[in-house]
Amino acid sequence: MILLTATSYSQSTIEIQRLSEPIIFDGKVDESAWNKINPYMMVQYEPVFLGEMSEKTEVRTAYDDQYLYVSAKLFTSDPSTITANSLYRDRYSGDDVFAVVLDPFNDDQNGLRFFTNPAGTRFDQSIANDANRTGGSRPINDSWDTHWDVETTQNNEGWYVEMRIPFSSIGFQSNEGVAEMGLIVYRWLSKHNERHIFPEIPPNWDEANIKPSKAQDITLNNVDAPKPVYFTPYVLGGFLQQNTNTLNESGTAYVYDEDIKRELGFDIKYNVTNNLTLDLTANTDFAQVENDEQRLNLTRFSIFFPEKRQFFQQRSGLFDFNFGDTRLFYSRKIGLDNRGRPVRIYGGARLTGRVGDLDVGFLNLQTESSPNLPSENFGVLRLKQGVLNPSSYAGGIVTSRIGADGKSNVVLGLDTDLNLFADDYLTLRISQSHDSGVPESSRNNFSDNSIFRLSWERRASTGFLYQFYVNRSGQYFDPGIGFYRTRNTSDYFYNLDYGWRPGANSIFSKHSVSIESENILENDSYDLRSRSTSFRWSSRFKNSSFIWSSINYKQEHLLPTEAFNLAGKIFVPVADYEFFDGFIMYSTPRTNKLMSRFTLQLGELFDGTRTQIKIDPRFVANLHLELSGSYQLTMLRFPDIDGREQTDYNAHVGSLKGQFAFNKKISSSVFVQYSNVAELVGANYRFRYNFREGQDLWIVFDQTINTVLEGSSFNNVELPRNQSRSILIKYTHTFKM
């Protein structure tokens, strides 16, 4: 029998003081009410843990019936070093930072981060899985937004912050009027590459400064958050034009679909209790969402793109149920067809929150029919129950996809994540799908319709680290609203890692060396499908730059049905392949006005070679303007063999992004992309006027241009220059009731 225990770096619980008198919310932090509250004892987190702090920092918290208040006096001996680079919400650009991390349910797993820069720009994110990157899922959600306010000021002694966070925006559990949460506050000094933090959390884990499990326990007495209803209607109008890639009756020109958009819809948010939030939506629209970035796919599998649509951000980490690359819920399957084109969402509901030790997530949406999909209903129910200790849970999930054409897919899953001792975790997940498309004789065969994962890992960033896992998926397993790359395989993986922090006088803050290996076998024959082994070294400098390198060996066995065209150009026949390559990446300090990331990958690829060079520069011109870009050149060289018509190809993928903020309310951005593989140039322009929180005017222009007309003809008719074009104007207004 294993005794399960949990560790915590929180000190004894701190009782937060209720404000004795009102404060003027102006960012000056000069009221007597603040002076009656003792500041937290900050320590240096990095570059040297518990080292001497170069500046003095005072942070205080308080509350009243509606808000949690946080104030900070961020003294700076040389005010010219105070750095503010962005007025654009949620676009961090190497600024000085003051941040607050809350664990509203005090569950040691989920958190909210609110931070600002000296210009008073707001940044907010949600945190899942105790900030651990498990199963390939990123725990930080940059697209999450909520209602809150911040004011900042500066003088010759430093800069000052006042935050006001509504209780209705964070949710919490209250027991007889007492709410218990977790709290972390920190300051980042860009010019010093220095971070001050409370409580005293050692940097022994990745993202340790935002881990809910290491937060200071705090209590607030006699609080009962108001339960307002936020009603947000929108009106949208515009014009869309799309090439159908079909010819007119005379066969002389391509036909366009043209549509005048006139849309109305709304969202409703209501806190059913302090810890349960209900969201309703009708005729859901995502016109203002930024386009996906172009990527070059050099595999025979699909690429995973992140979710950016705001409706799917609330407690998104709760719905995560993954087996590595396979996910039971992938929200981009809702409201988008198989080609990534929008499908109308008639409406639906979502309920998220926590009841006692039980996390609850429910989602149900109905979509309109589209040219290649029927009208469908999508449903998800996710439950996670805390067990044994604060860092462990057992849970389950049910997903459903039911079409108006009679097709259906239902997936059931059970999982547990157990903190056995210290930083060691045992994870078990199992799931079975029931799909109407599977032959009836095989539909109830558990082995053929299921997936299984068993993992043991040590979640830390220093010392000896390891991860071992086994995955097995059946030949008919199909997560109808999920994502997968392979099935009917067994996957065996291990990673051995050692991380250490050099001494205080070193230019480095951390080193890591690791070896990992993965073997993917065919289930029935146990024939090898894929094998990879990598040796990796990474080093992070105290100035926030880093270098990362690896040497990789890979074997690939292509099944009789898996011949494919690499980048759509070079034929890769069915065969067994083995190849080596190397990879190195260097990133300059993010605090620089001009920074960049350089990447080089070269070596063998299947039976040819690949040389890939990539540069990602960013230039912060001033507080209002930021320019960034990316360019990747991939040179593919392959031998001349039967069936291969093209042996050499240079793939170019590039982008340019510009962000201009007139002030914190008016901003615009342009995003231009080019890919000679897709033979397209795409441009996305967005203008936003944020009158106040919840009241926005958006103007969005999109255009896609064909770059190759000759040689891409259909029935001897050249492609038109314009592939698609749209201009949309959207206005939203939130009413608080």
C-alpha cells in the first residue's frame, strides 16, 4: 500500500483586512486605509533565489463587499529604467510587470493571473493543472478575459498600482461567510531581469511563480459575491466574397459566393452561485478572432491549432482530457467544418465551477447544417473530484456528437491523477467511443473502440526528472469532437532529464540535459510504426535569453495506405526509413526593444535531406507601435526514384504583424501571411474601440490572394487573383443587471 501525501510551501493562513474606509481608485496608493495594512514580505525569486533585491517593493491587499483590491508601491531608484512597451491588452512585450495570481477555489490546481505594466495595460490569463504541462497541453490560457480594472501612476520614486477585481469575476467557495483562496504576488523588473515574489516559492518547477499549489492561503470574512447578470447583445453587418473553385455555365470564369451579412445575437453570463457560472449564447459569432498562423506540415498527420474563440475559454483547462496527441474534446470541431470554414452556431449553454471538492464542466451547442456537414448537437460533461490530497483527483467525461442525418458519436472516459509523494504523479486514463459508423459487429468490442494511458512522472525542473508512459488505442476509436493523429497503435515512451541551477556568479540561471525515446507499434502485428530517440541540452541565461539544442534519430514505417506527398510536392512512397537530424534554437533577451529567435534544423528526412532556417524578430518601436514577423525557409532535397516527379523544393512561409494602440481604448492590428506551399497570401486587419469594459466596436477586414495563377488552372481557366474577401463591422454592449 502506498501512502499518498502532499507538500505545500504555503505558510499559515493570512486573514485579509476589510477596508476601513473607501479608497480613491486612481493608482496613487496614498490613502490612509492602505497605510493601516502591513505589506507582504517579498523575496527575490530570480535570478538568484533569496538573493539581495535591487529595489524595494510593497504589496498590500484588502477587500469590500464587491471587490478584492491589490496595491503595489514599486520603488525604482532610477525611474528611467521603468519599462512600458505595450498599450495593447493581453500583448506582453517585455515590460516591467506587477502580477497577482489567485487560486479562487483554493484547490491547488486552477488559478487566474492578473497583471499590468507601468502604462496600466491589462493582461489576464487562466491557469490549469497547477501550471504543469502534462500530456502536451499548455496550462496557461492567454485568450481568457474577464471584467476587472487597474490604475497606475509614476513619479521620481517609482511606479504604483491599484487593482480592483470583482468577486463576480473570479468565483470562490464560501463557508459560513468565510472564503479561502490562494494568493501569489510578484514584480518583474525588466532592466534587472529580476523577480520579487510573495510567498517564498523556490524556482524548483517550471512556472513555479504561478503554481496555485504553492500559493499563500488567505481568508476573507463576511463575503458573499453579488450575482449580476451580464447580458451582451451584438449586431454585425458586412460583406463576404468566396471563390467556390467552380466554373460558370460557359466555363470562362470562376463563380463566387457573395453574401451580405446581417446578424444579431447575444451572450448571457450569470453566477448561479459564488462558484458556479452559467453562460448562454445565441447565434454565436467570432468575427473578431485573429486568423491562425500558417505552418509547414512535414508529416503525414494533421496539425493541431489552438482555440482562440472567447466563448470556449471559460475554465477551458477543466475540459482537457488528453492521451498526449489524442484529445477527447477539441473545441475547434464545433462551429468549424473539416476545412476550417465557419459553421453557424445556433446557440447553447455552458456551466462551469466547483461544488465542494467537485469540479463541474458542462457544454451543449447546436450548429446549422453546412455544405459538407448536417446540423449537429455537441455535448460535453466533465467532472473532477478531489481525492486523497489537494493535488490529486479522479474524474470522468462524456462527449456526444449527434447529427440530424442520424449519425452519432458518444465517448466515455475515466481518469485519475494521483500525487503519490513529493513531485511524483501517477496518471491513468481510459476511454471508449461508440460511433454509428463502426460496423455493428465491432461496435461493442472494447479493445477496438478504446484508448488507454498509464503514466508516471516527476513534475519539477531541477534534480533528476523522469516520465514513463504507455498508450494504446483501438482501430475504431474515434473521439467525435476530439483530435487524434494515429490509432490502432501502442506507444511506449520514456524521458530522463536532469536540471540544475549554477551558482550566483554564473551568467546562466538553469541548465537541463535529457534523453527521450518513443516507440509506436502496430497493435496486432507489433510491427514498428515509428521510433524516435532524442538527446537534448538547454540553457537559460540570467538575462532571459536561452539556447536549446537536440540530436534526433528516427525510424518510420509507412503502411500500404500511407504514401503521401511531402509539403504537397515531393512523393514519399511506402517503405521503411531511418534518419538523423540536428536542431538548435537561440532566443535573445525578451526585454530587448529588438529581439529575435533563430532556429536551424538540418539533416535527413525520410530518404532525402532537410535544411530549415527560421527567424522570428520583434521590434518595440515605442509604447504605441510593435512590429513582429517570422520567416522560415525549408530546403528539401530528395533522390530521383520511380513515382517521384519532383525531387527538390524550397518552401517559404512568412508573416508580418503590426500592432498600433492609440491608447488603452483604441487599437488596431494587421497580420499578413505568405506560403508558397499553399500558394496564398492572407491579410487580416482588426480595429477595436473599447468604449468601456464590455462595450466594443470592431472592424475586421480579411483577404486571401492566389499567388500562382498560371499552372493552377482548371479547364484551362486561370485562377482569379482574389480567393476570398470580407469586411465586417461588429458592435457589442454589455448590460449589467
